[in-house]
Amino acid sequence: MKSGIPAVILAALTLIFIAACGQKFDLPPQPEPGRLPEPGTYNLFTIWPMEAPTDIAVRGSYIFVIQNESELSAYLSYRKDVAPATVIEPFNGLIQPVRIAIAKRDSTFVIVADKGDMTIKRYFYLGGDPVHTFTDSTWVEFSGLTADAYLNVYIADATRDSILVYDDQGHFKRLLSDRGTGSGYVIAPHGLDHNGDMVIVADTEKNWVQRLDPDTTNIALFSRPIGLDVDLLAPFDVAADPNAEFIFVADTQVKNDTLTCTRVLKFLTTGAFEDTVYTATKIDLNFPIIAPSFVASWNDLDADFVYVSDPLGNRVVVLQLVSQ
């Protein structure tokens, strides 16, 4: 599975995949139907129309969205309407951004994997020119990206079945994981996230989500990956909540061996299943979210949100946990 989604095939894939999800698809998309909130689980909060959004990352009031694999945009994360974050300037120098991560050390930084020139660019979160850029001639693709509080950068390369770690100056530190069938090893890794204690990876080819020790090589912090007790069908992206309590997985519902709808599942960091955040039947949209898609999470004292980007549907779907 490749991580990029070429724009020229988006429309064709949409028409192919919709039928397999068993949902009605109206062109153009109609307003989403209303739905009474269901306490104790995630409900539809809003839908933001956006052109081909892919990877997303949230920090407080801001959500950063890659669109059309050509630009990185910032919006207010808590609004029902699409509200650009006007205090954030354009992120200069990007050619073909494909993955983003947010890290906080002395300040908050946005880290971007740019497929256009195969570089990692680090920006101050308010945009402008990159404050640091580095590259490595061994990279083949950027299928996942995350960073930690020390500005170490973790890069998944699905083509090479590997996850690599670089320090804040772009120097190679270690191989975090490479190809293998057991715990701690990966095959075609995609989405990454770091929750302060562990690196969470969508081990896509093995239908697992693993929690890796960030300071070693090929060591899983839990011997049983997520995906053994609850079947995963092709996890593509993962997200940790800010309190490092939960893991959100953008998984795939498959029919007739064809990648079709996205489903989003919530687990404790221990691996125990917690909740179904989104499926095509749980959240009643006019047309479902098509895989592959990307997921992000943010919560504070006021709200608990999960964001799901839908490149083929040209939208970001925002789901909110409704308290009892």
C-alpha cells in the first residue's frame, strides 16, 4: 500500500469505492442530516468542506491540514464552520507536503515531510520560513511522521519496511523498527504518533497497531499488538490523545478484497478496546468516509474531539464525545 493519494485518481476511486460501502452517494454532496447526540460516545459535531485533505495534526485551538499534497493550511479546531487561523502565516518553501507532526519543546513546532524534495522541514507553528531542514539519501517515501518533546523525528518508510529516528539537528540516531513478522517489527508501516511514552505505529501489512519503545530497536512495549483481540483490517493512521490515555486508529472496512470505508476505533494505551468512534452505519452521513483516511485527536476541559480527514470526500469530519 502506498501512502500518497494522487489527485488525478481521487474522483475515479470515489465512484468505485462508494458502492462497496453499501451507502448512497449523492453528487454533489448534500448537507449532512441532523442526529440526536448519543451520550457516552462520539457523535457528529460538524463537517468541514476542504479540497483533498490528507494528513492532519491538532494542537489546542489550531488544526493543521495538508490539502492536495500541495499546501499546509491552519484552521481553528473548535469551530463548526471552516475558520482559517488568520494569525498563522503561510508555511513557505513547501513543494509537496505529505505528512505533518507537531512537537513542543521551548516552543511549538510544526514538522513537515515534503515529498517534493524529500526533506523534513521544521517550522515555528505561526508559519513563515522553515527554521531547520534536513534530508537523507536513503529515504524512499514518507508513509508516517511523528516527533517527541526533544524534537527527535520519527519517519516511517513503508517501501523499505522501516522506521528511522533523527535528532533535532537531523542526524540519524537509530533504526526504531524494520521488517519482521513478530512484535516490535513492522511491514509497510504508515501512520505514527508519539504520546510521550511510546511510538504508536499503524503496522498496516500485518493489520496491527504496535506500541514501540522509542529508545531501542525492534522492541514492543506490549507483547500483544492491537489487532489480535479486536481484528483490524488495514490500519492506515493512528493518533494519541494529549493525555496519553487513548489510541485512535483509522482502520479500513473491506468487502470483496477491496479497500472501502474507513472506521475509527478507540483503544486504551494498554490495547483494550474502548469505543467505536466512527463507522459508516454508526454516524449517518449522506456518503461514508472512504479509506484511506487520516485521524487526529484533541481534548481539554471543554471538549473532546476526533478529526477524520476524507481526501476522496473533500472534507474533514469532526466527531465529539458527548458526556453522560
